[in-house]
Amino acid sequence: FGGIIVMNETTEDSAAADLRWNWNTPMVMSPHDPTVIYVGANRVVKYTDRGENPETISPELTYADAEKIRISTEETGGITLDVTGAETFATVVALAESPVQQGFLLAGTDDGRAWMTPDDGETWEELTGRFPGVPEGTWVRRMEPSPHDVNTFFVAFDGHRTNDFTPYVYMTEDGGRSFRSIAGDLPTGKPDYVHVVRQDLRNPDLLFVGTDVGIYVSL
């Protein structure tokens, strides 16, 4: 009986250690504790003691499309296999910790899934599907917590890889239960997809957005 328990634990540990890393792997130093670092793979890994102790604190956060993973890790590169990891998909590409509440994490993936955890990975809630107008599977470009209120955060999506250059920017003020578009009158028709959205550190009504071709401000 004890052997079965050990085998099960070993299997679970191996699954948790089977990590895929994006070329632009998000890495976040905690604003509450500089000895803590969060890194996004296909799961979120928390490093304590300045990186000495890694711990996987999330389940698989992507759809883990088997064909996409196989092609991106085993077949890319043409004649010579690309072993740099530059084409690895089904990964976390956006990660942030709230500066207001320690352990409140936001994570987004390259296959359109968005997540939050209020308790440092003890429980995860999926936010996917709460963004009206965003096509399924659109890359989560940025998840940005407010510096003023833990229940307020911003999410930007980037669809240019599927020939969609629309600026997708969303905001929640109720802790992720609902989102509204704040794209407003941001220009469209060019490479206007959004890379980053930020809220001013002093004035919560002052927002900044960076697209592929410009920087915009809203009062």
C-alpha cells in the first residue's frame, strides 16, 4: 500500500516537472518579497530563497494541444531541428502579481486561456470566455494588475498571428467576475494590436496603452 502511494506521488511529481517554456518566458519578481520569483512555463513555478527552491504552484494552464506541442517541439526547423525552444507553444506568456495583495497572481497563455489565483496558487479560477468579442484562442499578451485596487486589473490580447490586428483591451473592477472593453477609439486598420496596458501609479483614471505602432493615453 505504501509503495502505491509513493508511485502515485512520483507520477504526480513527474507530471508537474514536465514543463514547456516559451521563447519569451515571463519571469516576475514579487513586489512584496524580492526573494520570491514566479516563472511561467505551461504551469506557474514559484522560486523562493532567491531561486534556490522551485515549486510548481499551478495545474496545466494551457489546452495542451498534443499536435501543436508535437510539431513545435519535435518538427520545427525544417531540415535541421530547431532545438532552441523558439517555436514552443502551449505555454504561459503573461504573468503578474498584484502589488496590492501578496500571492494574487494573474496568468495568460498563448492559446487564449486566462487565469487568476488569490492565494498563491492554492486555488485557480479560469477567466477564459469572459472577454466579449475576443476570438477563441487569441494570445493573451498582457495581464496587468492595478497598483490601486486588487479587484481591478487589465487584460490585453494579441491576434496578429492569425491575421487579426484588432486592439483588444479589457478591464475588470469586480475581481474578474466580469470584463468590459476599454479599447474605445484606439485606431484600427494597421498593426494596432496591443502589447501593453498600464495604469498610472498615482492617478487611477490615467491609462497608457502601447500597440505595435504607437503609444496612447486616456484621461
